[in-house]
Amino acid sequence: MTGEQIVHAEPDDTFSRTYKATEVPAAGITDTVDATPGQRASIAELLGLVDLSSFHVDFRLISCGLRRFRLSGRLTAELVQNCVVTLEPVSNRIEDTFEVEFWPAGDVEQLEAGEGLDDADVPLDGPEPLPQSGLIDVGQVAYEVLASAIDPYPRKPGAEFSWQDAAKKDDGQEGNKPFANLDVMLRRNDSGLS
């Protein structure tokens, strides 16, 4: 670890790794975080996963001046989801990178209002407002990146969904249709028959 962790995760937070922005050293903070088995179980439950066997994050947090900070990193995760077709387990490995800038809330508001900021200074995805507490939560950012990288419709290799129209019989003839006799019933009703 280069730099030091300023504030430790609180025990009831799922995967929180907070750093006080005002105490980020000039050289920045470079660190690695591995989720504990309990944290992985909590994250798996929150994300609807069968299992999250590993969740590893390498990151760097630096000051960019003007009370702005850049968090960049790489995460890897090994997880198991249910196939959307067969409901059988599907293993997946996720590798993703991230970069987020945190700016003072007033600067973000000015940017959103289109006031007085040079576009060359603005990150591609736009900055996030620095929380009022001054704490940057690396764990929360990593969790959000993981959540967005998960396949929403995992499929086991070779699994196919075959739709069969209930209105068609196997021989291609029309089968029962739910409104097939509606016209007969309406004619009866019009003619006063019940």
C-alpha cells in the first residue's frame, strides 16, 4: 500500500472503504481491497447472485487540485448466476476498469447549469459531487461498477428458449382460441337468447 487508509469501513456497511478527501497525501493512495466472505455473501444477495466467490479491487485515489479528486481502478470478480432459460448455475468472470472524479458540490452544480467551467476540464462521464462528509467511498464505487457489469440475462452455453404458441396444434392446425366463440355469444345476446 502506498499512502495509508484514513478511515476504516464501518462494520454494518456491506463493502465500504472510505477515505477522507482532505487527508489524501500528495502522492495519492494506492491500495488493494478483497471482499471478505461475509461481504461477498451480502453483495451476492443484494445483486441476486447464486455466489460471489471473489471480489478484488486495485485502485488509486489522487488529488487533482481545486479540491477535486480522481479515483481509478480495476476490479475482478468470480460469480455464479442462474441461467434465464434453464435456471441452472452459470459461472462468469468479470474484469472491469473505472475512473471517477469527485468535485465540490458547487462546481458540479455550476457545470450542470452550464456556468463558467472549461469543458476541457470536465471528465467524459461528468464528475460526482464530493459528499458533504468529505469521505470518498471506494467500496461503493466498486460495488456500482460490479453491479453494472453483471450480465442481466445470463445463459448457459447451448440453452435455448423454444416458444410454442398454444393456439397452434402440433399438426399446424388452429387449436383452441380463447375468443373463438365470442361472436356466437354476442349474437345470442343481441337476439335476446341466453
